[in-house]
Amino acid sequence: MTQETIKVEGMSCRHCQMTVTNAISGVAGVSNVEVNLKDGQATVDYDEGKTNTNAIKAAVVEAGYKA
Ligand SMILES: [Cu+2]
């Protein structure tokens, strides 16, 4: 299991925080995600055999934010 903190730009409210949380949670291999709205970052626990930083960032971008 790997833990990584990713910068997320563009979140302005709790709705954004929830959208990003759901987007990252939806990536196969992600076991936990904590999105910090104030700091603009997401701390993600994931199985490095199943996913990677690029896939997680892609999910954030797909949800409409910058990673
Ligand atoms: Cu928002």
C-alpha cells in the first residue's frame, strides 16, 4: 500500500471536495482518500499493483479539476 499527497487545484466549496473525493474513490485500487479543501490537496492510499499517480490525477482532471 502506498500513500501519496496530490495537489488539486480549483476546489472552492464542499461540493467540489465531495466531487473530487468520489472521483478518486472510484479509481480501482484506491483504498482511502482524504481531500483537504483548504490546502487544496488529496491524500490517497492505494495499491501500487493496481493503480498509480497518473491514473488518480486523470480521475481528478476528468471530474473537472486540476491535479
Ligand atoms: Cu464547489
